[in-house]
Amino acid sequence: MIPAAFEYHAPTSVAEAVSLLDRHGEGAKILAGGHSLLPLMKLRLAQPEVLIDLARIGDLAYIRRNGGGLSIGAMTTYTEIESSSDVQSAAPALAEAAGMVADRQVRNMGTIGGCLAHADPAGDLPAIILALGGQILTSSTGPHRTIPIDDFFVDLFTTALEHNEIINEIQIPALPAGTGTAYAKFGNKASHYAIVGVAAVVTASGGTCQSVRIGITGAGPKAVRATAAESALTGAGLDDASIKAAAQHAGEGIDFNEDVHASAEYRAHLTKLYTERVLLQAAARAG
């Protein structure tokens, strides 16, 4: 299908982009890589009056070490994240998750900022950014904001971003010594979207879980943390039995999706299963 008519702008600076957003209001949409928005426009499920393309803003694509953590520009592609030695060193599961997105063509064009702003409930990166405890840095015509990732995803395709606000950067904090990370998903065979995807970041000492963060995508209307499972494992041993017991709490509080790909009951089962798998893997990597 052909998208509805729209006005097109290609700003060359962040200031120009947010000014355009402010001027055109809620009828405007940001175009990053385009692999989420354009298919919706072709189906006329999204009909923005104005499209603001960020492709010409070169200073939004970068990966930098920030102490022991990372600063990642919003227009950085999945492929750049997947292949970055800095990401592989500082947050290995983020590189792995980026490599699981869709296919090579999508990974070459799709961006981390676009993925997070789109807030697709089946996207891969929201789960791992939640598990890593990332922060979202934004720009608008008003003050800059720093939004903790725990507060960013509000509902289905809905985030804490204001209509005149864009993502500048994603910050990943330094991980303590003795930390392991992991991401795994049960994906749709055609689209590779996560029917359920789970990420875990485990910090261990002497065989005991000192801290853990678990992010879940695909299960419900938005990516969430499995806080009940985190509480069950924190302070416990990292043996198979303790991890399995904690994983049984992973679905608590989730309003599970039900569609042609999986029932709510099956998603609940997958959530527990994949939480157990990634906790075992992250614990092994934590040493």
C-alpha cells in the first residue's frame, strides 16, 4: 500500500529537529531508521501529517566509553552496536540482543533510539536496556531531560517522551566486577520479533546473588522488569534450584498478550522458561 500524503523535513541539527516537532505538534513523527514506522504508514495504521527525518544529523550516531559504562547516540544502528568492541566488553548481552533483531538489512538501518521511542512490545532492546538500568537523555525546545529506563515505557507503543522531545543518547552504567549479562528470546520465525524475550544482569559474590535485574519483552503490552523474580533471587544462591524457584515469579504482574502467535498461557510458560535460561547463563558469566 501507499502511505497517506505527508510533509517531509530533513533537519541537520537536533535544535532544528525539536523546533520542527514543537511547531507541528502531535501531527509530526520522527523518522529514524524507518523499519518500524514506514510499514505502519504503508498500512495506514500510522498517518503522520509531517515526517521529520533525522538521517542528516550526523552527531547522533556514536558509541563511546563513559567511565566503565557506555554512551550510545540515538541514531546508532543495531549493526554498529552488535559489532562494537566497546559494547561487547562493557555490556555483552546488548551486543548479542542487537544481533538478534530481524535480519541484516533491518539491523543495518534500524536504530537504538528509534527502537526505544517506538516502544514495540515485541522489540528486543527494551528488555536488555531495562536489565542494564540504562538512562534516556532527551532534547526538546525546553530543558533537557534524563529519564530512567524504569520510567520510560508507559504502555503499548507509548513512552514518557513528550510530543516535542527526541532521544539524544542512551547511557548504560558501568557494571560491577562479578557481573554477567544474558539475553534470549523465543522469536517469530518470519519476523524474528520476540514472542517472549528475557534479559538478565546478575552480580555475584561467593556463589550468592548480590543483585539482579531482569527485563521482559513480548509478554505484555510493554517491556517490564520482573521485580518479583529479582527479589526472590537477591541474596540467594545461584544454584540451579534457586534460579528455577526465582524464575517461577517472572510473570507476576504481567497482563499477558494473546494473539495468533501465542496464547497468554503459553507466553506465561515461556516467560518462566526463558527467565530461568538467562539467569543460568548470566550467573555462569558472572563467575
